[in-house]
Amino acid sequence: MTVIPSEVEESLTISETSRDVSTSVNMTKRLFVSLRVYHDIPSRSAALNMAIDEALVENATEPLIRFYKWNHPALSFGYFGKFADVGDHAPQRELVRRWTGGGIVLHGSDLTYSIVIPATEPAFSESAMSIYEKIHNALRAALVANGQRAELAASGVSKISDSCFANPGRADVMLNGHKVAGAAQRRIRRGLLQQGSVQDVDLGGDFEKSFASQLSDNCLEQTIDNQTLFRAQEIADQKYATPGWLRRR
């Protein structure tokens, strides 16, 4: 039996659900009134990337999206994943266990993002599936604006691999029959974190701006402050960079 820390209300891979995707007009409504946008330009270690996301959840007072890079080829795997399933990749990639659920994701050439929704934000009260679907619909709209014929998957398929991108699920973003965007969430009392990846698609130079603008009409560019980075380094040293966290299952 999996034991989940007491503060956790939800940690899951949304794509495992298999109901129909709504295409109603309501899907076009912006999810957030305002959105802080962080373009985390420096590439960072896998452990620090995960820790920054957690530090942002701790302190966020408004919805935010963070786009980030990796300083080495990396592999992240879900909170409930088994180290034995990824250990063979260690010679080639930095390995890190995510705080969110989900499968195995390879990082380096992908566009990685995180979205934080504080508990005080109206969107936080929506279901995990609703949030996932609305975020991916915004991502789909940004791809369409970029000239891509992207769509949301209407339902899930049977799991065929531990690789996240081999298993399209409900509301994942599809292009030419292939999954190009997936994500996983974690909900705690303070807020919700969605970590996502976009892979194997030409995004163009303005995609991040386009994606953010699909989520809110009022996007505010931000820089991660030193206090958040200091806190993230603490979290990385005590958690994500430790063998105990990496090999806990």
C-alpha cells in the first residue's frame, strides 16, 4: 500500500482518466484573471528544477507559470514510480523523482513548464481534470496559432509503457496521432502544482508568450527572486538530490 504524506490531497497522472473531452465554448474562457510568467533562463540541475517548483508552491499568492531548462540530459519520474524502472538511465541522464505523479519523461530538448495555482485562487476549487483540460486546451490553442494542427485526446488508451509520452490519455495534446504534451499534478492545502512537458514539435520563438496569453489576458513577466532560489536550494539538498528520495520505491 502506498503511504501518502498527510498534507497531500491529490497526486496523480490525469491522463489515466478516460472520459470524453469537452469542446464547449466555455473552454475558450481564460483560466486566470492574471498570471505571473517566469522565463527561468539559466539551465539548472534536475534536483534544483524540482525544488524551485516546490518553493514556488510554498510562497505563491497569485497564479504563475514557469518555463525552464535542464543543464544536463535528464529523466524525471513520478512520485509513485519505481527507481528500478529508471536506474539503467543513470549513466546517460540525471535522474530525479518528481513531487507530482505520472510516468517517465526525458528532458533536455523539450519545453518544460510548471503552473502553480494558490489555494486562494478561484480555479483551485475546480476538479483536477478540469484544470488539466483547461491548461492543455490553452496549450493546444497556442500550437494552433503556431500553425500546428493540434487537438486534445478524447479518451485514454491502455498503458503500454512506463514512458509518459507512449501513453496518450484524456486531454493530452496530440499532433498527427502522437502525444506531444502531457503533465501531472499535485494538490496540497496551499495550492496546486502542474508540471508539464512539450516534446517533438517545432514551437517557434514566441510559443511561451502565446501559451501564457491563452491562460490569461493579463500576463506579468517576473524574475525568480533570490529568497525563492535560496529556499529551493535547501529543498534540493534535503530532498530531491538525496538517495533517500530518489530510491524511496
